[in-house]
Amino acid sequence: MSGPRPVVLSGPSGAGKSTLLKKLMKDHEGVFGFSVSHTTRNPRPGEEDGKDYHFTTREVMQEGIDNGEFIENAEFSGNMYGTSKAAVEDVRAKNLICILDVDIQGVRRIKETDLNPIYISIQPPSIEILEQRLRDRQTETEDSLQKRLEAARIDMELSKEPGVFDVVIINDDLERAYEELKDILNEVNQKKP
């Protein structure tokens, strides 16, 4: 794969990845491109196919995975998620820095590829604050909320392991976290081949 070095952004649901990403994309049009993941889950209100996710069926996605078309994939709460090689190539073909938003399983799978991205983890200040953020969204059932919190606990522990991430940003203040993310990405951008 050619083009600028990609960036893998990871962290638990509710840590603020999407908010930071949307702000970054808005403020830096023409620099970053978002790799649109595939999922078998139904769209949430306001989500658009091809923009937020490529919404697909389990059968179609499994066929793509079996054919080696995905860099990474995972299953969460009965739904499949994944990053296709084509989604990354689409961004890199435009000479943009490709940003991949993946979970911790995805990070591990990408480490087995030749993608060679910068790994950044966005973490909440605490599990309690994360739980409040997820509850405030009002998009989860109690059961799915508990699954997300359990996944978050694992994610938060793994983000502390040496060598998993190049940078860990604690999102306790959105503006400060955004400045930290921008500084890191500016460094990446300056090292662009």
C-alpha cells in the first residue's frame, strides 16, 4: 500500500473518538480521510450508508472476509464490524492520511499486516465517566450498555500495555484532547514521504 502513513484510532465506545474525528475532518479538509468501516448492525438515527459505515449483511461481509478483502474484522454484540482493504486504498489514492477507527481486536489484527500505521488510543478519564457518557446517549439497552462497559474495561487495561499504542490520549477535556491529537497528527504529516 502506498501513500501517507495511516493512523489507527482506537478506544472504547463513549471515549470521544467519533467527536474528535468529526472535528478533525471538519477543521482539516483535504488532509485526512476516514476509512469507512463495514458493519452488519442497523444504522442509528442520522447515520448514512457509505459515510458513517458501509451497512451490509452478514453473508456479504463473511464472503468478503473469506476472500481476504478485509484488513481486520471483529464481532461485537452480535454484529460484525470490519475495515476493508478497498476502504483504506480509496483514501490513500487521494493522497490523504487514512484514519481507521477500530476496536482493540482490530488493533491486534492490523499489527499482523504490513499497514504500518501510527496507533493512537483515546481513553476516558474513568469507567464511571464513560458509563455516564453512554447513558446520556440513550442509544443502548441496559444489556448492551453492560456489554460495552465490559469491553471498555478490557480496552482500558490493554491500552496500558507497553507497545500496543504509540500514544494514549485521556479525553477528560475535549479541547485539550483535540489539541493533543492534532499535535501528534501534525508530526505524522510532517514525516509524510
